[in-house]
Amino acid sequence: MKIDHITLRHLRMQLKSPFETSFGRIQSRDCILIEAQASGLTGYGECVADRDPGYSYETTQTAWHILKAFLIPAILHQEVEDVADLQRRLAFVRGHPMAKAGLEMAFWDLMGKARRLSLQQLLGGVRQKVEVGVSVGLQESPDALVRTVEGYLSQGYSRIKIKIKPGRDVGDASAVRQAFPHIRLQVDANSAYTLETAGSLYPLDGLNMLLIEQPLDEDDLWDHSRLQKRFKTPLCLDESILSARHARQALEMGACRVINIKAGRVGGLSQAVAIHNLCQAQGIPVWCGGMLETGVGRASNLALASLPGFTLPGDVSASDRYYVEDITQERFVLNADSTIDVPDKPGLGVTIDMVALERATQGKLLLAHL
Ligand code: OSB
Ligand code: MG
């Protein structure tokens, strides 16, 4: 596969309602759409780095720079054999996993289209539909949160994740648990605690949570292992796991009992599959996390979540939960059993709505020559 040219687009996507986490509140989401052309085929990839460095150090602007100055020149007009070959050519760039993952996604889409295989088939997915939940941002008050959760439950979501931060943790979780005693419920702190302040979370252990996601710093596997010993509830790591090696070390240390897999965070779908395989061999449950993707990234997440080891519902909600106007013609809808169908057309299996894409585009760059 030889890529002839690549177009980068900086997109700004308007959310239907603000999304608030322990690291901030957003009303719109930035990302980069990577459009790669190879012998008449077009592949799309979504780079999930956001405008601000709150979830990760990467931003839309750093990813744009790394793609333009380093990653794309390393592969443009080259005969790239497969995904492993692509990653070898990108390995000289330290870090910047989201930039790499976006480019890898475009390459998977091209490969699927060239071989007439869906991404699910390329990755080894086994399910036609995957179980999903919804990630609910911080709300005005515990009462408002209960009403928001009620809305999602009535739409058919059977697993709820709520965002927490110091001062808005046990109270919020208790309110939801009291209102809905039997739902599958989990919390995500996005690194808002330290070993010292995490003591305020102990009452969560009595609320029958599925898991507690990323309470401590991303670079703090050791303290997560100390904290896990104090909880019966499984800790789940998101930000801390950047590779299969991290996953192995976290499990050896007892830093978590569940892993949230996001292809963007770990440098691409190939590394995401490697983490899945490692966890599956050890009987560790994994689930597919989300980064408020457009329809492009959503298609990728659904294919990934269809691998056999993804035994917990993913943060891969229906399209109508996110954007005023999405950039794919396909709309992912929630089935009555809290599942979403996995795309089965070649590659990602999505078509771009060019009018919506143009409206979302803030800037555009064509890279055709070295
Ligand atoms: O920590 O899982 C997270 C969104 C942006 C950044 C980080 C996270 C999230 C979510 C949203 O929880 C999941 C989704 O895409 O619905
Ligand atoms: Mg998370």
C-alpha cells in the first residue's frame, strides 16, 4: 500500500449538551480527520486529541504538528506493507500516541477497502453487535444527575458511568444508587485524587459499583496498586495504560483488575488488540472507552469492542448522544437490548457527509510532496 497524499482537517464539533469532567467542561469537541488516498481509495482516520491538554498532554495542535512534520513524511509515497510495518516507520517519534493512532486508523480503513474486508474482520471481532453504556458528565447537582441518568435509562442504556471529582463523588454516586438500586453503575475520576485524598472514596465500596476508573495520576501505577488493596471494588485504569507493557506491569503490580482500552490513548488499534490479547489470556475483563468520537472513530470503536475479550459494556453510545451534526452519513443507534450494531462494510464501513464535514472544518492542509 502506497499513500499518494493525505489531507488533514481540524474539526470543531458542537455537542448537544456540555460535557463536564474533573478536568473541565466543554461545549464543543476538536479533533483531526485524516484523509489518506492510495491508488484511488480513500481511508479516514480520527485523531482524538482535544483542544486542551486536560485528559492527555496531546492537543489538536500538537497532533497536527507531529502528523505534518514527522509521521506523514515518514510514510508518504512509501510502500508500506502492513500495520506492523507502518508502526515500525512511526516508532522514531517518541510518544504522541493519539497522532499515531489517527494515522493508523486511516491505514486500516484503506486496507479494509483494498481487501474488501470490514475492520471487524481485520481485527478478529466476533460479535455482530456490542453491549454499550453511557458516560454521564458532572451535572449541576445530585438531583439533576439523577434526572439525566433517568433519561438515559429510559432510552435503553443498561450501564451508566458517572464522572466524579473531589466534593462530587460519594454524594452523587449514592443519589444515583438510591434512585436506581439495580442498575450497572461505575464512576470515573480522571485522575482527580491522590493516595491521601482518595480516602473520601471508601464509601463507594458499599454501593455495588462495577468499577472505579482512574482515581489517581496517570503516571502513578504504584499508588494505584496500594489503593486497590483498600477496595473490594475493582479499580479500572484508563489514562495510566499507554501500551501492552504498561498493562502487563499494572496487572503484575495489582494496580487494577479491569482495563479501559482506547486505541487513541495507546497509539492505535494494533496496540489496543495487543492489550486485549494480554488481558484475555489472564482472564482480565476489558471494555472499550470513548473520546466523544465522531461517526468515524465510533465505527472504529465498535469494531474493536467486538473482540471476544471485551466483556464489559463500552463507552460507545449512540450517535444522537453526542453532536448537533455528525460527519458520517451512518447514524449509530441503540438497540432495545443496550447494544449497537458493528459496521460490516469494507474498512470502517462509514461514508462521509461532505456538507457536514465542510461545516465542521476549521482548517485544512494537503500533504502531497515531501
Ligand atoms: O475518561 O473516559 C474518559 C471523554 C473524553 C475524555 C475522556 C473520557 C471521556 C468519556 C466519554 O468518558 C466517553 C464517550 O465517548 O462517550
Ligand atoms: Mg476514563
